[in-house]
Amino acid sequence: MSWEALAENNEASNKKPVEAETLAEIQEQQTAPPATYQGGEVLPVDPARLDLKSDYSQVSSSEFISSFPGIASEMEAQAHPPEIAPSSTFLAAVGHEGTGKTGVLMDAHAHKHPDGLCIVLDHDNGGLSCKQAHYDGNTNIRIFSPWVMQQEDKTAYNYLASYNRAMEIGKFAVEYAERQAQPGYEGQLLKSFIVTGVDQYDEMCVNCMKIYDLDMKATDAVEASHAKLNSEIGWNWSIRSTRFKQLTAICQKLNRLGVDVYWETHLKPDDGLLSHDGFKIVWEKSANKDLFQILWMRAKPVRNNDGALTGETRYTAEFYKSKTNPNLLNQERLYFVTKKGEDAQWYGLPELRDAGVL
């Protein structure tokens, strides 16, 4: 057959109408499920197996499963107000000896949380003496000394054991705060954590570095302080800083658990970058940025017009740092007045006594 004849037959076939029965057969073939082969025999596939809904369910956004379930739970928990709100009070009172620093801090707790517990990590016995003088019989204030005595060697204290005890006291406070945050807790609430003598805690960290953390074969703090050892070994101050920061971490955790945290420390003469009024705060320098509030405490003798002392001394607190309330920054408050021959007048600090001010 020629190409011309073949073309004519194809054109005629295309113009021929398709019968209804034939059309139905074509549509059935097009919609039929695919087949499988078994032993040379064609087997139709069960249409139910083609229904994807039978094997896979629709996943909505509310049923999303995170790859980080722990963080997802924290995210969900923060959708509701916590039963115990976090605390933004991480405050230090700094000043010379005898300026009433620990007194201001205990006064803050007693007024702000009269029924709450206060744990005092007492490095310099300032907490013990303040409680005996002004809160004797108040069982809400619990005093813990970190110092561990030793019988051997030249020094009174075992510095490593004392450091470990300080950590244990702090971790106990965290454990207590975590327990009181559980549903159904009915015991007394821990509301404040005070650390006195942070400068002595810092010295404890330094001695641990010298005696235990460096390979200098010193048996106690006296041997570790020998000039020859100092010059030959040198110090790794990052070790001391790491030890110091463990207390900071504990206090930050307590803040998250709703506990107010207060530090107390002293000053030393200095005219460097971090000095103020010719003095520098005695602690590891990272504390300057980790704390939310710093009170600079001063005792100011009052003089008359002739410049003679009147016997009156006014004690004031400057808000040297106030991260949470900028309106308090650089403000000065009178909290204590003594005068020769007269009873002392104690005022405390309303900003610390009242909840929500800091």
C-alpha cells in the first residue's frame, strides 16, 4: 500500500464515530488500578491499598511533634503564669566595715517576706551577729557557716572542704526552692538567700586554686603564699574565676525559682577603671556585670558650720547599679543615723522592703 493510501485510511478512521460501548471500555481501562504479576498471571491490585488515607493520617499543626520535647514543654509551660514568679532581685550591698550592709539586707527580707524563710551563707559571721542583735528568736532566718576546720597543717581551715560545703549549702537552697515549686507543696517558702563576706568567698577560691588546682605541691595556704612558689608557678586566674562563678550560677538559678538573692562584700583602695570614690569592690570582677543591683553604702560624719564634728553620722546607700529600675540609678537614700548620746535611728530602705520596686 502506498503512503498516500495509508494516510487516507487513517483520516477516515479518525472521522468514524466511537460507539458508546467502546468508549466505556476505554474509560474503564484508563481508571483501572495497576496490576501486579505473580507466576506470569496478571493480578489486579486491591483498590483499598490505593487509598492513602488508610495508611497515612492528616497531621495538623496542633499535633506537631518537636525534635526537642524538653524545650517544647518549657515553651508550653510559659503560656500560663507560673505559681511562683521569678525574682529580679540579685543585689549586692558593698561598703566599708560597720556600715550596716547585712542589716539592710535582713531588714529587706523581714519586711518583704515576714513569713518566708531566709538562708544565710555566712562567710564572715556578719549574718550571725546581725541575727543575734536584731532578730534573736526569729526562726525564719537560718544561718550556715561554710568554714570547715582542720587539725593538721598550719592553717585553721580546710579550704577545699570549705568550698565544697559552700556549694552544698547553695545546692541545698536550690533543691528546697525546686521542691516548693511542685504542685501540692504546703511547707514554708524559701524567699531570700543572703551571702555575707563575698570577699572571703573569693579568697577561698584563690586559696583552692593555689593549693589544689595548680601543680605546686603546697600543703596549705601558708605554703601556697610563699613568694618563691608564686614566681615559679604563676597563677591561672581562670581557675579562680570558674570556682567563683559556681556561686553566681547557684544564685541565678535561685532567682529563676522565685528567691531573692543578696550579697554583701567590702572595699579596698584603688584608683583603676572599676574604682568608685577611690575604692574598688572586693570580689571576682565578673560580679559587676552579673548582679542586677549594687548598693554603695557610706558612713558620713556630720560637721557644723565651723567644720567641727557634731557626733552625728549619717549612713546612706547609693544605687550604684540598678538594671531593673533605671529611675533608681545614682539615687541616694538615708537608712541609718547615729548620734553621740542619743539612740540610733534605723530607717531601712523602702525600695528593698517593698515588693515590685526593684
